[in-house]
Amino acid sequence: MKPHAECGPCLIHWVFDRAAPHTADKETAPLVRSIVDILLKEVSPDANLGALCNSTVYAVTALTPGLVGHYGNLKAKSDEHARTFLPEAATYIINAATAREGFERSCFLAAAANVSPLGAPSGAYTFSEMRSLMAQQGSRPAIVGDVYGAVRASNNILYVPDNAGEIGFDALVMAQLKAMGKRVTLVVKEGTFFEDATIDDARFFDLEGLVDEIVTTRGFLAPADLEPDAARALSEADLIMAKGTGTYEALHGEPLGRPVIFMLKIKCAVLARETGMGMGTVVVKVEQPKGRKRQQKVNVEVKVEVEKKKK
């Protein structure tokens, strides 16, 4: 996704609010300078917003060693909170009337669990709104496109989670994928990246025994800036399932050549414009690769021309 005008100030706040409370006073000014310098050097009309986020996080992590302990503790508590909901959530999925509805319910829960605010989290995520969703209270999550059909048509799926805690709800989606006979590769962060899920969070929910492969990446899955294993996993997938704002910013609009199912909560005006959804909406949306419709039209025209020649 290309950056909008509002993305620069938002990115500064997003990184600074998370890092500043854990930064020594003497490092606060260098912290701000490092963020602004990256924006000045790397922002362009063709920049990838996910890659910009990566650059700023890498820079502030080097200045803020206290981040590791703080977010490690927060994520452990989020994982524990999520685990208390999973039996109830699994029952909600099982009780669906059809296989399609069950799969969509799992995606709704995963998307609704994307509760991380744009500002710094004030504590561990409790996921209390999950019960409201399962009771069908409040606004129903929006599903855009044939999400179930896109999964049925795919074999090798790359699953990109977002935060700790909510990765437990992602596990419910991945269990559905495995029950459908799909090969699933999970991508998690290799180390501390604020509250994002790492290999430790995947192990907490026993995902090593559920998926076919787990690969790690340093930051968001920006296609032009990937480690070899993550790049290979991306190239081998015929469908990507992507959670959260940062992953949307890294993958939306990129020439990936395959469908992407985005699952997230709309938390800013930019994403509202990009998705066509209102602020606060929980969205599960399949995006087909650019050019697919045009290619289909060309194929039809060629077929018609061939039929004419036969006559």
C-alpha cells in the first residue's frame, strides 16, 4: 500500500507512543530524530507503507532495550486471556449450519480479535467483545467477496497473523484450513516487534503441531524486503490470509499475482478509504490479483474468435 498524506504523522505517533515510555530520557530526542529521518529519506509516492513501518521499528528498537521485557510480559498475558475464550469460540464455529458458515465464523472471530489500538496498548488484550460477536450482538462483521470459495480453490495457503493473544483465534481459522485439506504455512515475527506475535506465541497455542511449516520474518511482510524463507513461502503460496493493519499496509496494492484475504478492524480514515468500509468495521475481504478480470475477458474474446474461424 502506498502512503497517504496522513500516514507520516500517524506513523510517528504509532512508533513513538509505543517506544517513548521505555526509552531513557537522554535517548528521547535521538528516538524522534531516527523516526523523522527515516520518513524524510524513504517516503515517496512509490514507497510501501509496511516497509516504512519496519524501518522505523527497527530503528527505535535499537534505542529502546526496555521494549523486550515490557512487550514480552504484555503478550504473555494476552495469550492467557485468549486461551480462556477458545473452547467457547470453537463451539460457536462447530454449531454453524454449514461448512461455509463455520469457516466464515472462524474468520469473523479472527478479524474481531484484531483489537490493538493505533496508540500504544494500555495493557494486555482481554478480548471481552468476542462474546458479543458470538451472541450476534452489535454490528456483524462485513465479509466482502467469496472468501470461502477463494479458500476452496487454493491448496497452499500462507497465513500471516498480527498480534499475540489474537493468534489464538487465528489458530481456529488454521484448524478449519487443515480440516479442508490445505497446506498451511504460518509466518510470525522472529523477535520483539511491539505486541506482534512471535514464534513463542505460536508455540503457546501448539501451532507447530497444527500447520505444515512456520517461517519467521523480522517485520511486516513487505514483498520487496523479505528474508529468504519468508520470500520462498510467499512465492509458493496460491492464497494469502493476512491479519491486521500493518500487514494490510504491506500487501495491499502489491503485484502479488494471487488472491489475498484481509482480516482486520478499520482503525483509521486511510484504511476506511482504501477498503470502502466505515471506521470501526470488522472486515474479512478477499482481493483478487490485479489484471485477473482483464485476462479472463481476453481469454473469452480469443475463444469467440476461434469459434468464428471454425464456422
